[in-house]
Amino acid sequence: MHALIVYESMYGNTHAVAEGIAGGLRPLGEVRVVPVHEATDDVVAWADLVVVGAPTHVHGLTRASTRKNAIERAAQPGSELSLEPDAEGPGVRDWLGSLAKVDHKPGAAFDTRAEGPALLTGRASGSIASGLRHHGFKLVAKPESFLVDKQSKLVAGEAERASQWGARLAADLVPAS
């Protein structure tokens, strides 16, 4: 089986979660982890499973304005944040808007978001899941959130939890013998 993990990441947290998920999926077969701008229709067509993730900004998916704010935050004097190489590119919202339809391909959605109740922090994964369904994907898991702290750093243990989530996705996709 071929699994594709598409991510948008500003400070590296969502990228780290994507890599964790990939680790859990690897027993299933070949896994590719790509930033959203590399997820062309041909790359999506290659995959038997597509997992998509993004950071949560202002209660949902990023926009050009929220990505710009994140870039400015990292550039502030004394900031300990460093931008991902692809941070200034397109986001998952843009990608979903241009994605070709698929025919019931398995898909899953995740996000990174601030610690706290999702009602207060928002969740990008719900919008990702809706976008995937709209494009013909069959969701194989409920949208999942991985947490960052107030300094925009991944909470300890979240990368490992991502790997476990990936392993559960793999187990759910492999028929019982």
C-alpha cells in the first residue's frame, strides 16, 4: 500500500506530527511525507491513503493573512521560533480548493492546535476532513488534533502519539487474517 501524508507547517510542529504518523504507517508499505505545494494531483493519484494536516490559525485552517502573521511573529526580535522552509508557500485551504476529485480513496485529517478545549482553540482538522469528503475521499478515522504549547512548541509526547495514531490507521486498513 502507498500512503501519502500532506502537511502545511509554519514552525515545524505539523511537519513533526506528519513524520510521526509516517512512522506508524510504514509497516503498511511505502510512505511519502510532502509539503502541501508538492502534493500534485499525480502524487495524490499514486497514494492508496492520503492523510492531510495543517496548523490551526484563528479557530480553523490558515489563510494568507494568518500565515503572514506567523511569519512576522517568527521574525520578531528575541523570537525562538524558526520557520519551515515551505512556510511561505500555499496552505492546505488553497490546496483543497484546487484538488481534483477522487473516487472513495481512503483519507484522514489532522491538525496541530493550542492546548485547551477545541471549542475555545478551534480545529483545522474538521475543515480538512470536510474538504477531503467534498473531493470524494472516504474518511477512515475521525479528525485528530495534536497539541502545541503557548510558545508554539509541540507538547512532549505528541510526536509519539502521532506515530501511534498512524499505526492505528494502518491496522484499520489492513484486513484481518
